Amino acid sequence: NNPDKPGQKMLDYWGPSKRLVGDMNFLQMLLEYDKDNIQVHIMKKIREEYITNPTFKPEIVANASSAAEGLCKWILALEVYDRVAKVVAPKKEKLREAESDLARMMEKLNAKRAELAAVQKKLEDLKNTFNEMTENKQKLEFQVDLCGKKLVRAEKLIGGLGGEKERWTNAANNLQKVYDNLMGDVLISAGVIAYLGPFTSSFRDQETSQWVKLCQSKKIPCSSEFSLSKTLGEPIKIQAWNIAGLPKDSFSVDNGVIVANSRRWPLMIDPQGQANRWVKNSEKNNTLSVMKLTDSDYIRTLENCVTFGNPLLLENVGEELDPSLEPLLLKQTFKQAGIEMIRLGENIM
């Protein structure tokens, strides 16, 4: 019976509560209580009858029983958890859906990434192939350009050789003529060197013309227009002589050929000093010694030149020479103990 309302009955939870609390598994039941699936009518009753009750406070309940205080806190905590769960649960569901969607999207994204990686790899391969083809193209273009230039040069060379062919043919014919006339030309050249050195150009031409006719009458082949410089001269050596100061006229060149091929020491009549300058310039690198018979030490200078094989230029020679020079001028050498010697004055060298 309800003491506050006589004649009415009220629910008495004390007896069942004592049995429930006295259960050995009561604490375990609280720990394992399914707080996520509390029925709606139970939570409604808790909120309407207990939460709104001003005496349902842990600090007030603690005055009656410490165990009841713990249950009060547990119920309040469940109510708070249920309220929060009602808000969080939909969000959790949305989160699960979002995570599921995210997983599906990530799976699709990974598939697209794999496809993208394959496309990028193919693109990279195509770029490498393109670069190789471009490089090959440039090489081929360079080779084409090079071949074109070679072709142009070859055409020019062929054109030039076409003109050279005639020149080479003429040169070969001239060489054949020179070879055929070699015997007579050398014979006449020997005569010029041996006998015509002291004479003038006109006298040389007169004598060589007669010698040419004589050779032809004797059936000795020779050039109809004889030239000493063409027969015995060397173009490179003649050019060096001209650079050293030898005049370029044919008479001077012939004199140079006679000097170079004569076995005797040349005596040069040189009023203009041209031969003197030519000899000095030609032999300046060979330790040329220049002296006069009037020099006090000319014998010593002469001996040194003979001993060391150095060239010697004797200037201002008169009509008479020192008799001591005769063995040297005539090359009167003799052998002593197997060594070629020459007497110069009182000395044997």
C-alpha cells in the first residue's frame, strides 16, 4: 500500500532488488550489460521517473547505501551513454558507409592508378622510342648532308682531274722526251761544266747549238733546245738559291748549276758582288768562314776549315795565288795509315 495515498498500491522493488544484488554474478551482469541495445521503453521510464527525480542523485543516494550510490551512477552513466549513442550511432553508421564507400573508391582509385602507371610507362617507352628515332633521324640527316657535300667535292675533284689528265699526259710525254734525250743532254751538260764556265751567255749558246748538231749527226739523242738548268737543275734547290740572292736569269742559274756540279773549286768573277752575297747566304748555317789572302791568320783559318769540313770563301783573289794553296786547289790528297790526308804548307792534315 502507498502510505502517501491510502487505498492505493505501489510497486515494491525492495525484495527483488535484494535478491538481484545478492546474486554472485550481479557485478559481471553489470559489466556485460548490452548498453548499445537498451529498449526504448526502459530508457523512457528511466528518464521520466528517475532522472527527473531530484532525490535521484549519487550524493543523496549515498546517504542511504553506498551500493545504491554505485547503481545510481551506473544508471546515470547509461542514460548519458544512450543519449550520446543515439547521436553518435547514426554518425557511426554514416562513418561505416563512408568508409565502405571510401574503400570502394580507393579500390577504383588504385585500379585507375595502376592503369595510369601502365599508360605512363607506355608513354615513357614511346618517348624513349621517339628520342631514339629523332636521334637516328638527325644522324641520317647528317649523313645525307655529308654525302651531299662529298658528292659535290667528288664532282669538283672529277672536274679538276679532268683538266689534270691533259696536263699529266703532257708531263708524261715531256718526261718521255727527257728520258729519250738524256744521254745527249748529259753529255752536253758535262761539256758545259768542264769547258764553258768562264764564257759569256751568248758564247755558251753558240757552242751548245753546235754540240747539239754534232750529237744529232752522230745519232746521239739530245734536246733540240738544250738547257743546262733543265737538265741538271732541281727546281726546289734553284728556288732556294734565288731566295739566297742568286739572280733569276738563266745565265746566273746556269752558273749556279755549274758551281753545284763541278768537281773543282769555283773561281767567281763577281764585279757586282751577287755571287758573294749568294754564297754567304747559302752557307751561313754551315759555319762559313770568309777570309782574304792578306789576312794574317788565313793559314790557320784554312787549316780549321779543312780539319772540320767547314765551307770557306776566299775573297779578292788576284792573278797569282799563294803556292801553299796548290795542293788544296788541285785536291792532291794521299792516304796515310788508311786515312786520306792532304799537305797544306808545312802541315799534313
